[in-house]
Amino acid sequence: MVKKIVRRCAGIILAVILTLPFLPAASSAVSAETSDREVADSEIRPSGLYARYAVLMDADTGRVLFSKSGETEAPMASTTKIMTCIIALENGNLSDKVSASSNAVSQPEVKLGMTEGQRYLLKDLLYSLMLESHNDTAVAIAEQIGGSVKGFADLMNSKAEELGCTSTYFITPNGLDAEDENGIHHTTARDLARIMKYCITESTAKDQFLEITRTDSYSFSDCDGNRTYSCTNHNAFLKMMDGALTGKTGFTADAGYCYVGALQDDGRTFIVALLACGWPNNKGYKWSDTRKLMTYAIENYSYQKIDPSFGQDISSLTVNIENGYINGFPQKSPVKIKLSSDGEPVKVLLKQDEEVDSKLKLMDNIRAPLQEGQQIGEITYSVNGSRIVSYPLYAENTVVERTFKICLYYIRDLFFMSKGY
């Protein structure tokens, strides 16, 4: 009996000992699996956002860093007003006096509460437009700048086309749901981000745009001093994250909650555009999505410089020149020459695992004569199919045409050299 117990205990101890060498490996495997999961979880998944349509954009290049159905058309509510504001700044004078029409006065809430014939400075109304998102203010501004709401919408659509926003159509200056013979008032998350990029990086009025949209509160009176108004900025994102730069909220029954905003961090500028980001009572969804996308951008993207020789050793590249001659024996086969390039480097935001692709394009059937410095091709760098920059490629040598006369001179010189003349 005692022997049986001893044998059983020994067997248990042996089994335990035999498992010991495998414990570190199992632990390592678990750690690796956990690490892989953590890396994967650092990626933004479309399903992880409340918004139906979303885009994260690099404001410097306009490259889309993340998209969730970012090319799908949808209503955009009062985010429309970033276009209204920038067109008013570019085409109006801040000291212009704007008179309220019956059309402006009849607009639905949210509104300033104008009375017909009341006059305001354009500057004051732009704060009303962007801080409180007043609908009557938007119409008054549109009629002042464009002559009518339709005239102003034409300006908006022309600007959108100029910016390459091919899936945007403006009908109203305030973003209220609307439809005409050409369709509904709409944009895409990508186009909305592109418009914001213009407002903060390209427009001649970008500084004024930022000053207005970053103001916490603003007070003003009508031109006759009969009434005083106070406006408070409803862009909560400005106090939500360090570096928050600007933004505009929006909501209608068709559009749901919408938002477009920008943030700067360590020399980088990111734009987030969200459409259909929940309906009542989910007003906070847009802030959650914006924070998630901005945090993802800050933690994962850094600048790299791309110059002409980023992906290619340009000096080692050669090209064949048909029927050419440089020196020596005027052979019939093509002459090889080297290439050169120049151009300012550009900065591009890249993730650690993103690759920059290069594509070399040269002219077909290059024939002499060819001058030194003549452009004969280009090298293009792109990321995920999105073009970043192209640099020209030049001939590094002058190549003359191989003619009978050159061949004759070569034979003549060779003959006289052999005679010792």
C-alpha cells in the first residue's frame, strides 16, 4: 500500500517537472498574442465610430488618413456655415451694413431674432453665424453678398468645384434640409474636410476665419443701437483637447449630428469631418468620435521628408538616347546618359508601417539632339495610391545627333593621329 502511494506521488511530481520547461514558452506565446492584439487595437475600425460617414485628413497635403464611407453623399446641416463664412470674408467688407429681409426674418430656430429692416455690421453677423449658428443671420449674409440666396448658393457651389469637391451641392447658406430640381443639399465627409482645409490653410481670409471661430463669446448691437446681442461659442471641442483649433457643429432631422473640426499638435494639423453622427438623444457622439480620431492621428502619424532621391538613387539612373553622340567612336547603338533632378523636399505624415511608392516615368524613344538640363521624365512619390509629389528628371549631358559628318570627322582625326601629324 505504501509503495503504491509512493509510486503515485512520484508520478505526479514527475509530471509537474516535465511541464516546467514549457511554462516560459506558453507565457511568451500569451505575451506575444496580447502584444499583437494591442497593436491591432490601436487601429481605428469603422465599426468603432458612431458616425455613419467620417474622414480624418492631413490638413497640409489634403491626404485622407482614415475614411469610413467618406465619399458617401449626405446632408451636413450647419457645418455648411464654414463655407458661408469664408465666402463672406473673401467677398465682403467687415464694415458692410447688412439689412434683414423678410426672408431672413422668417427663418426657423436657431435664430438671432432679427426684425425686417434692422441693420447690422457684417463683422458682427459672422460671430452670430459661427458661434451661435443663427439661421436668419446666414440668410441675411447670403443676400448681402450674393444678392439673393440663390446667387450666394452659386458662389458656394463654384467654390466647392474650385476645391475639387465633386460630391457637394449647396442650396441654403445655413444648412437647413432642402431640395431642388438638382437634388438635396449635401456633401461628403471628404469634401467637408477639404472645405475646412481651405478655410484654415489656403484662403486669404484664413486668419479672420480662425479668429472668429476660436472666440469664446462676443457681444454687439445693431447699427442703430436699439438692441444688444451676446453670442457664446458652442464648439465644445475647443476645450476638449490641447491644440484644438476650430470647428463647426450642425444638426437637422435629416442630417443628424454633424461636426467638422481641426487640431494642431507638434507642427501637424489634422481635420476630422463627421456626418450622421447620431440623433437625439446622442448629442455627445460627435465629441467621442472626434476625440478618438484626433488621438489616433496624434499617436500614429509623424512627418517624413520626401525629396527627389527619397526612393531612388537618381545619380545611378541612366537612359538610352537614340542616334546620339557624345565622344569617342560614333557607334550606332544608343548613347547612355545619367539623370539629375531638383526640387524642394515636402513633408508628409506617415504611420510607422506605411511605405512611400515611387514611379519613374520617362519620355518614349528619346532621340538626339538633347541639351543638358532638358526635362525627359519625372519621378512621382505616392502613399496608398495617393500622389504626394512629383519631381522632374533632367538630362545630365548634352547629346548631339550622330550624323555622317561626325563619323567622317572621327575617321579623319583617327587617320591623322595614326600618321603622327
